[in-house]
Amino acid sequence: ISLTLFFAFCASAHQISCNENWFFSRTDEIPAAQDPVVDEDGWREVELPHTWNREDAFDDGVDGYYRGPGVYRKSLFIDASQAGKNVFLHFEGANQETTLFVNGEEIGTHIGGYTEFMFDITSAVQFGATNLLAVQVDNTHNPDIPPLSADFTFYGGIYRPVHLLFREPVHFDRLDGSCRGTYHHLENASEQSVDVVVAANLNNNSAAGKYTVRTVIVDADRRVVAQSEKSLELPAGKSSVEDLLQIEHPELWSPDSPALYSRITTLVNAAGRDVDTAVAPLGIRWFGLDDNNNFLLNGKPLKLSGVNRHQDFSGFGNALPDQLHENDVRMMKQMGGNFLRMAHYPQSRRVYEACDKYGILVWEEIPIVNQIT
């Protein structure tokens, strides 16, 4: 049963990579670039992740380093079988002001270059037809958007992957600020037991009804170590629910033994059908300081030794494929490190997943360097 639940995510998530066959122009001189009739002749075909500063950030020529707007366009067929679903476009990162248009309709704008964001595009989508996505991205210096200055390049572009998601009208709320919708944290952690508090934000774009939020925690061998179900009458609109599970004699996460559980949270309707599923890694650990300000992990002193890391790489700028993110973390582990400072901004979720996997503690920073208005 645990194996089936764990991989239910693969069948229910309905997530499609949206990284190929984009056309790009580094200019703001094309009027109404979101208009389907705009001629793309002369535009460059690119794949995501992409940055327009891959080379010019290191170019001392006349043109030099470009900070300004760029436009991406993509034609995307959405099958008629998806009609009735809510449709989302998920950006893992774009720097630094991003405005999305679908079939000429402005959907919204995201400000900030280092966090994930998501748009609900359901109202603008045509099912059983080809849809035009147009994305305007601008990395012009803006005194209201940090960082304002730093010792690293403010690369422009859609420099992390993009995904198309389909969800039932009742689903975990991916528009709650983190693109996740479900969360957990630990309380009363010890070698004997730990309480896992699971929270879910829900969005019901349908009529009120009875639903169940089911959570299962499995170990690395897919054995169930804790499970719970919470029934609720779900009203239309947004709501939230919280539940508590306990794991007895947990296997603790540490750099020497990065044991990971998986938390699978599923939303089930009154007919017993899974309508949404979220899967997240779960490490059991606690930390603090002793009276001499020594760092403690799981109640034991741990010397933190590691590196700072930026999200760029020679020849790629900051538009890195996932494997290069993991390669960096694996290299840190091989050199004996156990600690990573994210300099100086949130980085790709692939970095955090790799740190969980290899046993690296993380210090994450907000993107404020040197000054702020």
C-alpha cells in the first residue's frame, strides 16, 4: 500500500515540462509582443533555463553587459481532455520582473528574481487548441527590488525551469506564496519519538463538499511509519487544515547519516478518489546551541565546515541544468563539508533536495546585499 501511495504522485500530479521551443528577443522595441500576430522572424529559438547574459556579463566590448527587458514566446497545445481542470504555469525562477500573457491576456506580474512563483492561467486557456504564452522579463536596475549591488552578476531571463500543471477544481493551494500548498514541521523531537505537524492549504473552486486529507509517512524502504486521516467539510474558496502524526524511534538525519522519510499528503473526495497529492522529503533532526554557543545537532556538538555557493557556472551563467546543481553539492560532500551558505539569495529547489540527500546543513539568505532602500 505504501509503495502505491508513494508513486500516486506520478499519476495525479499532471505536471508537464514547458522548457522547449521558446522564441526569444532581447528588446523592448517590439510593440505588443504578447499579440499572436507579431512576426517572430529574427527571434532566437532557445530552451529553458536561459539567460541573455551568459556571455556579455564578461564582455568588455562596446555593448557590454545588458540590463533591460527581454521577451519569450511559446506556442503550446493543450488537449481538450484537460477541460474542466485548473491550469497553472509554474516558474522556478526568473530575474527580476516577470509579466505573463496568455493568448494576449495579461495574467499577472511577479517581482523578485530568486524565488518560485506560479500563475493560474485557467481563464485564458483554450482547450483543444494552440495557446500563445508570452513572458516579458526585465533585469533593469530597480531601486525598489533587492539586491541593489553585489559582487555577483544579476543575470536576466527565465533562468530556471518552467512547468505546466493541471489540477482538479479542488486542490492543494499552490498560489499560497510558496508554490507547494502542503507543509510540515517537527515538535518534541528526540531519539524516542517525534511529532510531525502537517498543514495543508486548500482551494475549492467548486461547490462545498466532504473531503479527507490523508497523510502517510514512509521510510527509505517505503514502509509506513505513521499515517492519519482527517475528514472535513470543505467550503468553496480557500481554507486550511492541520494534523499531527507521531513517529516512534525515528532514524535521525545528520551529515554522517542523512536518513530521509517521505511525507505523502493526499486529498480524497467523498467518492474515495484521490484528487491531489503532494510528496515531500522529511528529515528528523533538531538543533540549537549549548551554554558556550557551540552548535548542537540532535543534542550533540557539530563543527560546521563548508562553503559559500553561487548559482552560476562557466558557460551557463546562472541558467544551470539540474545536474550541475547536484554536482556542486556532491563535490562539497566529497571534500568533507557539512555546511552550505546560500550566497546571497534563495537558490534552486534542486540544491536543497541534494543537500537533504547528501547530508549538508543549509544557511539560506534573503537577497539583500550591501544596501537597501
